[in-house]
Amino acid sequence: MYTFSYAEILDESGDESRGREQVALDEALELLTVAEARGPRSVEAQDAIRYIQKLWNFLIADLASPQNALADQLRADLISIGIWVIREADRILNDPTRTFQALIEVNRTIRDGLK
């Protein structure tokens, strides 16, 4: 997984930081798509859930940072989405009848919004 600090991002252009976030979300979407095909009890599902939860934990921490320059309401909305993603991933782990479709759609929408 790609890791970087907000201080590093400040030194980059907005395009570069969005590009990194897009790459991380692209990786998440690829893992989630494979997990959807293999099922919620598969090794691929475990890997996808671990990745998406780590990614969103990082993003939430970054969004909550006082140095984050995004508008307060946008930050709050993205944090809420991140919390939902983490909880939905947990629900998939605990309920094999659930699918990855909602996680895929939400993360795809966020990724596309970075373009």
C-alpha cells in the first residue's frame, strides 16, 4: 500500500497528491473486484478488506489533521464515507451473504472524483 504523510503532500502539487490517491484507490478497486468474484470467505476477500481498511484509516487520519487544507464540510463528508467503508468491510467479513458491490461503487465514485 502507498503511504505518505500530509507534510509530503504539501510539498507536491495537488495533481500529484490526487494521482497518488487515485493509484491507491485503483489498487483497492482491483482487490475488491477480485474479492467479489471469489467470495467473502476467500483469501482475496481478506486481502481486499485489510487493504481498504488500512487505506481508509490513513485517509481519515489525514483528513482529520489540522494541516489538511480541504474545506471543513468536505473533510467531514469524506471522513463519514471512510467510516462507512471500514464498517461495511467488517459487515462483509461477518455476513457471507453480503457482497462487495457497495464498497466497489463508493470507492469508484471517490476515485473518479479525484480526476
